[in-house]
Amino acid sequence: MRRRRPTGGLASRGVVSVSPERFEQMVADALDSLPPDLGRAMDNVAVVVGDKAEGRPLFGLYEGVPLIRRGTYAGAVPDRITIYQDTICERCTTEAEVVAQVRKTVIHEVGHHFGLSDARLKELGWA
């Protein structure tokens, strides 16, 4: 997992302080918790950790072409899922809440990778 971090040290300035290494492990654990078939079906996508989204209070962001919309896709740069550490940690009051929000966010953004809309993810309880 690649990390985009423009500043050094702990990025969390909110209620819960989590080291970058611990947060990355939470994201990796959330990815590992996906059903094996789903994990194997993910294609050409990088999952990274960022501090905060520019100008938007997002927990995560999917950027790319969803699998269901891909035609000829050879040679394309990887899609990207970014999980925003500061935003999540600022909204949580315990580390257990951070773990739960990271998992929910990872599942939500992976859903977008597979072509699910925000409306459908909300119906499924992942929004």
C-alpha cells in the first residue's frame, strides 16, 4: 500500500490519534476481510491512505473506471481508492470506531470499483 503524506508525524489531530502504520494496517485488514472471490475480482486498482480530501469532508474516494464500464482497458493507469485518515479519526471517539469506519469506507469504495452507485451502497448499508 502506498501512502501519500505531505506532512510528517501523526496526521490525526482529531479525537482519536492513530499512527500512520496502525491506520494502514486497519485498511489492509479491511481489504483482507473482503470475501476471497471479491478480492480476486478487483483489477488494476491501488488502495492508498491520504490525510484529507481537498475541499470535501470525505472518508474515502474512488477514482477510475468501474469494472462494469471497462472495455479495452490494456495499459491504463490503475484506478485509485484513497482512504482519508484525518477525516475518519476526527469523526470517531474510539479506536474501535476507527476500525469500523475504515472497514465501512473500504467496502464502500470497493463497491464503486465494481460499479455500485451511492444509492445502491446506501440500500446495502455501506453508505
